[in-house]
Amino acid sequence: MEREKALEILNKYVKNDFYITHSLAVEAIMRKLATKLAPSDVELWGIAGLLHDLDEECSNWQEDMSNHGPKSIEILKKENFGNDIIYNAILAHNPLNGKKASNDIEYSLLAADPMSGFIVAIAKGYPDKKIKSVKVSSILKRFKETRYAKGANRDYMASIENTGITLEEFAELSLEALSEIDNILEL
């Protein structure tokens, strides 16, 4: 599976720059997690992260969250791209469609999706609005503040622990991943 083809598919179905940037952020975190959990599958994990919200603009998920994920799989099959590992990870990142995470890639995508936005929200709260100013301790402190970034599902982020990675290590790996693409994130 090639990243170039995945990017082509992403850009065909997703036009909003926010969702493109978010997809790139989740891809970066997934690649970083794969280097620790599945070193021979970094590309596969990255593609799952890149395409996890493929249906963001073409499904009615706002009305019915159970549609978020299945529509992405439909698109990928139409494009003749992906495999069951990617499909199941994409489905598992939204348990409201009925698919519960059950392995490392699925738990990782479930956790990486909200963590990407959570770290971006923290960075945007800093005077310089830079990812590289964020500290792991800030992520862990804000994690405990349930009124901060309420949309970032703490249970989903904490599910990373099902892979054997602690929340602190996950925060560190995620921050490293996003720091590596800070120019793309413009933060």
C-alpha cells in the first residue's frame, strides 16, 4: 500500500483543510506508535491514521454517529484500496458504529484521534502557539481537567493502555510525532 495513493484518495474525498491537517496529525501519531508496537507495519498504521476520517464530509455522521467509519470503508472498497486491518482500525476508532477495538492498531487509532486534537488545543493556548512549547506534563495535567477540551474523549485516549503503553508514554510519543510535522500543522 502506498502513501501517495492514500493521499490521493484523502484529497479526493476531503476538501476542508482542517480535516486534512487532522488526518496528517493522526497519521504521524500512528506511525510513531507503530515504531514501538509494530515496527514492520509503520506504513500500514500510518495509512490507517491518514484515512480514518475519510467520510468526514460525505456521511451524515452529525445526525447518526454510527455512519462514521462504515462510509469510509465503502469508499476505500470502491477505490480498491486498503485491507481488513485498515478497515477494522478505521471502524474501531468510532465505537458508536458497533466495532470495538480489540488489537494494538485499533486501540492506537482510537486513542490517537482525540490525542491529536488535544495536543493541538494545548499548543493553541500557549502565547507562541507552538507544538514544541508543549510539555508532556502539560498534556497530563490538562488530561485530568475534564472541562478542558471537552470534545477530546479521555476514555478513548486512555485506551492506549490496552497496548501496554502508559498514558504518559503515549503523550510523549504523540508530542514527538506532532513536533516532527509542526510545519504542516502550522504550529
